[in-house]
Amino acid sequence: MENKDNLKIILDDSLNLSLNQIRDLLSKMTSSEIAHALESSPPRQRDLLFSLLKTEEEGDVLFELGEEIQQDLISNISNEELSEAVKELELDEIVDILQNLPEERMKNILSNMSMVDRKRIEMGLTFPENTAGGLLNTDVISVRPSNSIKEVISYLRDLGKLPDNTDKIFVVNDQNEYLGELSISEIITSNPSMQVREIMKTEISPIYADLDDKEVATLFERNDLISSSVINEYGKLIGRITIDDVVDVIREDADQNLLGMAGVAEDTFAPPGRAAKSRVFWLSMNLVTAFIAASTINIFQDVIDKIVYLAILMPIVASMGGVAATQTLTIVLRGLTLEQINSSNIRWLFKRELAVSILNGIVLSILVGLITYLWFQDLTIALLIACALVINLISSVIAGILVPLILRKFKQDPAIGGSVVVTTVTDVVGFFSFLGLATIYLV
């Protein structure tokens, strides 16, 4: 409770705190709380808060920050200060911070480190960011199958302190090839005279270093893992992944999907120029799609000129289709993210969504048709808008399911472009169906 109050006090400009008062409050907060304070501050206040941190605190805070803010703050500190700040971090945390730096600056920072640290980090940097290799830590404990449980216990005691989130150790042969794993609970409860090979588990598969980080998160979730071994292409144990790393992946993925649905990719308090630059592309794409929808309307200009009521009612059909498509799109995006959708069940999902759209279409078309008739006293227009609404709701299902699948097939993020495309489809189909039916039956 006290730390939450500290956060509110720091972010309250009306209190006019002195630098010493702010520094004292920061000293009572955790690195994640300080990171939250930085992310909740405009750029100038953010820079001030970060400058008040001790060098040994900066590394932990930088790791907790989003990539954009992290790189902004790093650009304002020297290579020597950054080297000092990150030296006590875990391997994956250091790699996460350094991998987005310009190559020349990264080399300068690595040159300031010891040979041992430099080799560890260079090994981590060889793996792509969004893979298991990019998440691994090298603080792995391994034993041989011929070791006795007594020897293992003695070895663990000699280490003095186990790495965080150590719920198991790993078993390897003389060539460091992964053989299995041994839980800490089994070590404690087993007969000290038994050998590791007698109680180790060999049925649990390790994670390959090139596995996508989202698939890693899925494995942890499905198997309730706290940690897992990571091996290279030759089957050699090179590190481990722990649950705290996976939580970061899940959070970043959710954040990207949320921002991607709106076509933005910036922190909350990004400068106006940068925010405008990150948004202009999808705004431009939306402008193109708006002209496509407008050109559809232009085809039926003559019938609109004769029957003004149609111009009043057109937005209803398009809007209902857009909302329905977004609902289906959200279901599909969630299913793709959780890897619940595949070739064996997509047909069932399509039929389910189609049935939902037909049921909703019947109910809403009756409601819209009734309101239209009471409004304009014209039964034909009421029937036309009801039919157009059913057609557009059905098209919304087709767009909501096919568009993200097609984008995924072409290696594009369906969360970013999906909403723009499906909205265009429902607008065009809505306008075309309503105005097309009006042209046939009213002109």
C-alpha cells in the first residue's frame, strides 16, 4: 500500500516535490514500480526520474520498460554507464536491452565487459529476439546420470544459492547432451544412495532454441511449467527458460495485439511527431478503403438522387456489418493467438459463426425493418434494408474469419491489418447490397 502511495505522490505534479524527496521515494520502490512510474510520465518528467536513479538500479528498471521507452532512455546515457548498469542482470535481460542498439554501440559496450560476460552475451545475441534462444538464461545446473543423490545434494549445498525459479536440475552426458530432468522435490525425498538415472524423468521434452517464443509460452501454460531446459540443434543443453520470462512474452504479445487492432505502436506518452508517424500508415490505408467504399456509393448515385431516404439509411447497414465483423475477427484472433484454431476445426467455427450471424440477422432485420417502416411509412424500403442487413451480417462472418487466416498465411500480423480490411469488406458489401436491391426494386 505504501509503495502505491509513493507512486501516486511522484506522479502528482501539484505537490512540487524536491529532487531529494523524489529520490527518497524512488529508493522505497521496486524496479517494476519505478518502471511503471516512468511509463506513466511525459518524456521530460520521465528523463528526470530516470536521472535520479543509482547506476546499479538502472539495469533492473530498463529491463522492466517497454522497448520504445527503454531505447529512448538508453540513448541519453554513456556506454560506460550502461555497461555498469546491466552487468548484474541475467543473460536474457542483458540481451533484451542490448539487441536493439546500433551495432557499433553494442560492440563498444561489450568491449567494456569481462571476457566471460562478453562470451555469454554474444552467445545470447546469436539467437533471434522472438525465439526460445532469446529468452534463455545460462544459470543452468546439470548433473550426470551416474551421480548419486547424495553427491547431487552436496553439489547443490556447495553452490550456496540456487538461481531464481529453480524447481528442477537437468541431466546430461559427458558431451553435455540433454538426457532428462530431476525435480528438487525428488532430490530431497529420494534415498541418498540412489543414482540420478534411477529417478530422473526422460519423457519430458526439452525446448529447442529456435522455437518461437509464443509457442514457448503455450508449452509453459499447457504443462504448468516453472522452468524448462533449452537445447541447440545438436541436442546439447545450453540454458533454461523460467516462468518470469514467459510472463513477459505473454504480456508483450497481449499489448501488441491490443495496439495492433487500432493500428498503433507507441507508448502512452510518446512525443506528437513520433505518435503521428506511427499512426499515419494505417490512417492512410483506412483513407484508401474509405475511397473504395465511396466509389461503391457513387455507382448508385442516380438512385440515391431519386430516393433520398437511402442516403439516410445506408450507414445503418454498414455499421451493423462492421461491428459484427469485428466480433468475429476478435474471436478468430484470440483463437489464433492461443493456437486453438487449426485445419481440423476451422470449418466448425465457420459454421458456428455463420449460424450466429443468421440468427442475429433475422432478429435485427425485423427490428430495423419495423423501425424503418414506422419512420418512412414505406414497406418496400423496410424490406430492402432488412434483406441488406442479413446479407451484410453473413459477409461479416466470411471476412472476419478469412481475412486473418489469409494475412497469417502471408506472414502478416492479422491483429494489425485485420480490422481495416474487414471494415472495408462490410462497408462495400453493405452499400452494394442495399443500394443494389434499391436499384432493382425501386427504380
